[in-house]
Amino acid sequence: MAVLKMEHVGVMVAQLEASIHFYEEVISLKHKETLLHANGVIRLAFLGFEELNETEVELIEGYNAGLPQEGKVHHLAFTVDDIETEFARIQGLNVDQLDTEITTLPNGSRYFFFNGLDGERIEFFQSTR
């Protein structure tokens, strides 16, 4: 047996439909499926790109709003092909906590952060690797 890939990253959200819309419009993910958990309370939505076998984002509504911010998910990173174009596009979308500039790492990779609807940090990353 071997670990084959990262399956998905779960993010707790307050309003599933609003978060689905956010991830579709801002990140360009495709909503693949929504389902009710076996416990009848939690709702799950899975989003991803068109390609097969990619890591998905799982949005989770109704889990436990009392959990502290620490320990949830620090950030979700998405690869982009043109960091400057994406930075300009995100600036026009009125998102929360958008970095004031693009950061360049010593290896030349570049990134910026902004917040999702529930305060989750989202990173757009253009790698030189």
C-alpha cells in the first residue's frame, strides 16, 4: 500500500451555497457534488477543476462553529499561470484581507493571500519549480 495523492482539503463554512458561489466565481472551481452527511446535519460540497484525480476542496456546513480559528486550515494554495493578472482580477472583486502586494520568494516563486467568506486564507501561487 502507498499514499497516492492528497484527496481533498476540508474547510468549515457558515453558508454552503454562498461559499460554493465564492469558490466558483473567485477561484474558478467547479461544483461537483453536494450531499447530506449520514448524521443528517452536516452538508458537504465538493469542488475541483475539470481534470481527473486532482485535489478537491470540501466545504463543510454545520460541523461545529464553536471550534477556534486556530487549527482549522491555515490556507488553501492554488497555482496560477500569471500572478500579476490574477492579482489585478482579485483586486476588482472586493475580497477581504487582500495583500497589498505580491510577495516574491528567493527562488523567484510569487504569491499573494486573501480571505474567503469564512475567514479562510487563500493563496494564489506562481511557482518557479
